Amino acid sequence: VQVSADPDQGASLGTSPSALLLTVAAVARRIGVAPATLRTWDRRYGLGPSSHVSGTHRRYTAADLERLQAMRRLTLAGMQAADAARAVLHLGAHAGAALAPVLAGSTLPRTPPTSEPDPVDPAEEAEVPGWGAGMPDTDDLFADPQQRVLARAALALDQATVADVLWRSLRTTGVVATWEQLLRPVLVAAGRRWELTGEGVEVEHLLAHTTEAVLRSYAVGAPEPASGRPVLLSAVPGEQHGLPLAALAAALAEQGLGSRVLGTDLPVVAFVAAVRRTGPSAVMLWSHLSSTSGLEVLDAMPPIRPAPVVLTGGGGWPVEALPAGVCYASGLAEARDLVVSAVEG
Ligand code: B12
């Protein structure tokens, strides 16, 4: 018999994973809604706990939790609660994975409006956290429905929906549009929130981590230059921002060009060693913050033959002070095109 130390769980637990028994409060925390919303979903749509432990309140099983996670994904993707509940009751827990990405793309007609509009429930209204003091609401901040879905999912720490939205956008609009029109505005808002309130680091981290993971897997498998001289993408010492490198790797892969990402905060000696060892055709150095020391890396560039094309990107570079022959790319598409022409030679 499986016994859990989780204070949220019931004392007498069953023998299978489906016997996970959670309180309303525990489920509410896990899926990111108010407990009152769960009670509403139970009362109105029958999406309640299916287990009863004698002498205690009713508890949610693992299967109940999965259904509620599906419900949550669908409502985050913009579906009316009543329609989402109907989909979940018909399709089970798979409804979220099956329908949320489609809804995010707005290509599927929503479930026909057979239901009465839901009466406004203050708990449901409040269920997606806002940006906090000084920031407009998500709907006012973002004109584009995709941006809203991404922002709401990030605020709710709903990693599966963040990844779904990104994958769908990459497949339908490509890397540059996904980066410029979907991701950058939401990343900038997350950064602005932190700047204004000091809050939301967890949202920023989840968004950044998921973005990086999705962009990296999008880039996997693209062939490197036939010349045998690879493309190296690296952030300068002290620099923790690396998403633009992941975006560049994905944009290059989309053009059929593989690259090697050396990551963030690479020490100068390690960069020099990588250049000597691989003899790259092009090198991109990212510096986001002016406090990071990119010029040191340029000074240390080893004199290999043929010399690589050296590109820089990010707001940290003193563009006027760059050494002769070093290019500055001001955006993703420009960086991609410069690397492609460097490789084509
Ligand atoms: C995600 C993120 C992080 C993540 C990074 C994770 C990762 N794997 O990359 C983590 C949590 C590590 C992080 C850490 C920090 N961060 Co930060 N972060 C961000 C955030 C939200 C997005 C960064 C990003 O990818 N931006 C890319 C695009 C979106 O940037 P952009 O400015 O629009 O792009 C311009 C150019 O760079 C160019 N461009 C855009 N895309 C591309 C692509 C290519 C290939 C090229 C060539 C050019 C290009 O065009 C634009 C116009 O110039 C930004 C918010 C923001 N506004 O960017 C803050 C932000 C950059 N961070 C900030 C700060 C202060 C920090 C920390 C110091 C916080 C701290 N106290 O720890 C640390 C820095 C640590 C370090 N030494 O590097 C500030 C920087 C303020 C400043 N200018 O000095 C920002 C702006 C947040 C804010 N509003 O205050 N951060």
C-alpha cells in the first residue's frame, strides 16, 4: 500500500497510481486555479472528486486530476468553461492535449455555442494571475490572440501549453515570425514586470527554459557546412542571456544549416580553445548586457586560416567600438542571413 507524506493527501491510500488522493486545495495549487473554481466545476459540470475516504472530505484521484488539467488547458486556450467541460467529459483527459494546441491556432471552429453563456464567477475571473502593479491586463497588453494564449499560459506556469503554442507557431509561421511576433513581446513583458515589481522570476524562468528547449529540439539534426568548418554560437563571459542563440540555431536549421551552440557565460579560454579546435567558418557572439565583457573575447580571437566571419549581436556591444571586420547583426533574420552567406563563402 502506497502511503504518502504529503499533508494534502488522504491517510488511507489505495494501491495504484489512480489512487492518488488530493484535497481541493492541493489540486487547486497543482493546476493553478482557485479552490472556489474547482468547486464550481464540480457543482456545474460534474468534474468533481470521485473518491470518498470515510470520515474526511472527498478526495481527488489521479484520474480526476488529469481531467482537471485537461479542463485547465482548454480554458487557458480560450474555450468557454461549459464547452471545455463537455469536451473533457467526452474525450477524457486527452481532450487538453488534443484540442488546446488547435484552439491556440484558432483554426478549428470552437465548439458550437449550444450552451448558455456562463454566469460570471469571480473565482473564475481571477483564476489566471495578472502581471501585477503598473502593468496592463494581458488582453490590453497583447493585440494578438496567440500572444495572449502564450502570456496566460506562462503566467499560469502551464509549461505544456507554452510548449504547444511555440511548436504550433514554429510549424505554421517559422522561426523568425515566432521569435519576433510571438516570443519577444511576451519575453519583454515578463522582463518589464520583473523590472517594475521585482516579481515573476518563476514565470520568466519557465518561459525561457521552455523556449530554449523547444527551439533546440527544432534545430536538432540539421547538417553542418559541407566544408567541415562549423558555425559556432556563443554568449560572452558573464552573459546569462542565451535565447537569441537558440533562436538563431533554429532559424539556421530551418535553412538547412546546422550549428554548434556553446551556450552562455563561456570563459574566454574556452571560446579560444573551441575556435582553434574546430576552425569555424562563422562565429556569432551574443552580449545582452553592456556589463558583460565581449571585447575581451574579440581581442583573444586566435589567428586561424581561413579566418572565420565574426558576427556580434545583442544590446551589450559597443557597436561604434567594434574592431574592423567584425559585423553587428541587429536582428534574427539579419544574423541568419549573414551566417548563411559566410558559410556559402
Ligand atoms: C529571459 C531573461 C533572462 C533569463 C535568461 C535565460 C536564457 N536562457 O537566456 C535569466 C533569468 C537567466 C536572466 C538573467 C538576468 N537578467 Co534577464 N531577461 C530575460 C528577458 C525576459 C528575455 C531575454 C531575451 O531573450 N531577450 C531577447 C530579445 C527579446 O531582446 P530584445 O531586447 O528585444 O532584442 C534586441 C536586440 O537584442 C535584437 N535582437 C533580438 N533578437 C535577436 C536575435 C539575434 C540572433 C540577434 C543578432 C539580435 C536580436 O533586437 C532587439 C533590438 O535591439 C529580458 C527581457 C527583455 N526585454 O529582453 C530580461 C532582461 C534582459 N534581463 C535583465 C536583467 C537585469 C537580468 C539580470 C541582471 C537579473 C538579475 N538581477 O539577476 C540577470 C543577468 C545575468 C547575467 N549576468 O547575464 C534586464 C536587463 C536590463 C539592462 N538592459 O540592463 C532585462 C531587459 C529585464 C528588464 N526589463 O529589466 N534574464
